[in-house]
Amino acid sequence: MSSTRVANELGGDNPEGARSSVRVVMCIAVMEAVIITIILLASQHILGYAYSSDKDVVAYVNAMVPFVCVSVAADSLQGVLSGYIS
């Protein structure tokens, strides 16, 4: 949806409005990624128990949480920028 707003701003000969729209959406995406990352990191020691009570599974999920956090951050930014960069 934000790429439509940027297209409308550019079509209306308002490049500063388009730039502002991208900044706002990027800030929202970064904030969302930070919030989700904090939640995941704070609950990484108990998150594995949602899947199993086996200690090996819990330890594996605990080890994978940092990689999931990186994936969340990258996916948030990619989702926003996929409409702008071609």
C-alpha cells in the first residue's frame, strides 16, 4: 500500500512527499522489527516449551532464536522496500 502512496506522490510531482512516505514506512518497519526482536529474545528460554517438553528441542529453539531475529529484521525491511526498488 505504501508503494501506491509513493507512486501517487511522484505522479503528483511531489518527490518530497514520496520521500517522506518512504521514511515513515521504514521507521514503522524498523520499530516493528525491534519490538518483535525484543519479544523473541526475552522469551527465547521459554519459547521452546511451546513446541515440546524435550530439553533437546528447547535448547535447539533457544539456539535458533537469534537467527529468527535476523530473519524478522531482514524480512521487515525487504517487505517495505520491495515496492520501491526495482
